[in-house]
Amino acid sequence: MPETKVKKTEDFHEWYNEIVELADLCDKRYPIKGMNVWRPYGWKLMRHVDELIRDEMEKTSHQEVCFPLLIPESLFKKEEEHIEGFGSEVYWVTYAGNNQLEERWLLRPTSETAMYPIFSLWIRSHTDLPLKTFQIVNTFRYETKQTRAFIRVREIHFFEAHTCHKDFEDAERQIEEDKEIADRFLKKLCLPYIFSKRPDWDKFAGAFYTISIDVLMPSRRTLQVGSIHQYKDNFARPYGITYETRDGTHSYCHQTTYGMSERLLGAIIGIHGDNKGLILPPDVSPIQVIIIPIIFKGREEEIISECNKIYQKLTEEKIRSHVDSRDITPGNKYYDWELKGVPLRIEIGPKELEKKEIMLVRRDNGEKKLISQNILTSAVKKELSDISTSLYEKAKNFLRENLHRLQTIEEAKEKKGIIELPWCGTEKCATEIENILDSNTLGEPIENIKCENTSCPICGNPAQTWMRYAKTY
């Protein structure tokens, strides 16, 4: 079968750019750089991702909201650290029609400064807490680096959850729930990940602390697909988000946020794809099963009819399927659907009709299997489940093989991927290691990993914890 012009193992970045266009996920020809057009297949894929996160939000009692895109400058400026963090990335609106605005508006880079003045009106009493909201919207950041579809863009399809709590301890319980949500959600995308607590100098603007969610791409660079933030009352104070306690006094809320973006698609494309195209996790694939009629003269109607029956049976079981009845060769159909990453293919020809069998072909490993039509739906469900497991385990092994806990800079220079080195706790030493390795700090492992009898490879002082470094997107 035909393969991509560029091999994934030879030039991952060029392979990625080629796959995004060949698989009809997006069109990058829109005249504003970094603001791409979602094509139907790519948008369906993104919508299925959104549906999974919506499901997780509903299970955990979050309520969906939708706030305006525009934020007045006065609200944005209320949290000083936040505006310092995002000021250089903001798009400003200065005119409404022909009239110059008295106050500038900005396109949301994220939604804290839009939501929190309203939260201060919604929350009055301890009975209003916890407040758990989320929205799926587009955010805008002026990205100056080289753009890459789904990975580094200027208009970002974005999920964000915002919560308010009575105290720090209750907000910490929310952080734990967010981590559990991330684990369930990312397993459905077959994406193994690491949680890292970002260093103070690189946490989210205005946060008390930030936990990043990173995956490892085949280039051995990490891609941050999401983050969880503990704010304490850092935003509640400037925005006046208070509540009346049980004893009649007033207290500031403690807040958290949890965000993920379309980078999830970039991770799915990069981690699972091969030289034939995409390999999509069954839970989010727009089409889970493609049905290919193998047409022979004189038996066209009979074969198409059987394919349609199979389609109906799968649809009744809520398995997303499609019959490809185009007047082209089966080989061309195989190529098209392998490129689009459909997890499972069903082939029906005269031989299968006579034996009342079906040929199943897996996209991930090409394995073929003849099954009886009597067990169609159960066999398809099992194969889809096995594909998910296989994709996840393969990616998990790659992450494990490329996460290195080392003691010295010399060892680290010889490795690619994620490097963990002993850290004394100072920004100066971490920055120096960044420069030596030409990498970025990811943060500390959130697990309670002891770092006994080790010293910082820069200053020689006793290590307090481990610090992760990697080349990043």
C-alpha cells in the first residue's frame, strides 16, 4: 500500500505536517497564520474528544457555561501577575465600527478575568459552594514561534474548568478529582502521560502552584496537553469572590482551574500514527468500523445489501460505522481509510457471503481475522477494545523507555527524552542545567519520590527532589 512521502522515523515534523493535510483534519491556508480551518473529519474527531470530557464533567457535577469572548481591559488588569503573564500574547480590540472604544477590549487568552467578576455575584453563601463550572470555547494568544497544526496555534480550541471552594483543603480535594478525571480521560485517548509540578518561576500566572500534564512525542520532545492550577485565594481577593460562612462572617473563596486544548489531537496524531497515516483510538474515531464491499460482477446488489445489514447491526449497538460504496477499487478504499486512521475494517465479498463470515482487519497491526456473522457485534467490540489496549500499552512502553532518572550531567547528555536529575531547589541551578542540556524544566514529579543521598549536579548541595528536563513543543 502507498505510504507517506516522509517517513515518521526519519523526519517526524515533516511527517506530521504531511499527515495533517492528507487526512483532511484541517486547512492551514486561512490568511491569518496560526488560525486554521477545521475540516469535517478533523472537527468530528475534536467533537468526540469534547464529548468524552463533557461526560467526565457531568459525572463529577460540573455545570457547563459559556462566557463572552471579549474582556474589558479594566477586568483583565485586576490581577497584576496574570496580566504580566499574558500581556504580550493578547489581541486588543480598539474600535467598534467607526467609533474608538473608551476602554479597550481583548480576546480571551483564558477566562479567569471574564468569569470571576460574575462569580462574585453568583456566590453569596457557603451553601453556594462548591461552584463547579466548565466551558469549551476558543481562546486567542499571539503566538510568535513557528506555528504547527493543533500543537502551536493562535486560535485554540480549549476546555477549561473553573471551581470555587470554601477553603484550601476543599480546593485540594478538587485537584485530586481533576487528576482522576485526567487519568480516565487520557486512557480513552490511549495517551500515557506524566504529572509534574511546575517550578515557581514557570507556573501559571497568578497560581499558587501548577501541575502540568505532558505526553512524550515520537521526536522525544514533550507536549503539554493540559494543566491543573491551585489558586488559593489569589484571584478571589482582587475580584471580590467571598461567601458568608456558617457563623455569619465572610471569607474569600479558594479556586482551581483545569484546562486542556486541541493539543490532544496533536498528541493522538503524533503518538499513534504511522507511515500509512493516522491510527485513531476507537473512543474518538469519527468512524470506528469501515465496511468495504468486495464487488464481483453479477453479485453487486447482494454484497451491498449484506454490507448495509452489517451497518444497521453495528449502528444499533452505537458503533460508528460507514459503508464505502464508491465506484473505485477496494485497494484505493483501503488506502483512504488507513490514511484516516479508522480502527477496524470489515471486508465482505462472495466468499464471505457463502460462508456467512466476515473479514476483520485491524488498522494498528494489520491483523486479519475471519469471524462468523453470528458473533458480529461482540467480535467487533472486543477488537475495538483490544486496539485501545494495544495503542495505550505501546505508547506507555515508549514513555517508560525514554524517562531516565540519572545522577550526573554527563549521563544526561547521552540520553534523549525526559531526564530526571537531583535538584537542590534553586532556580539558578535548574536554569544552568536547562542551558547545558538545551532543554526546558518540566517540574518535579508529583509523586512523593525520595531523593536521599544525592546532590545537585551543579552546586553539589544536597538534593531536595528530582527535576525533570526535556525538549518541548
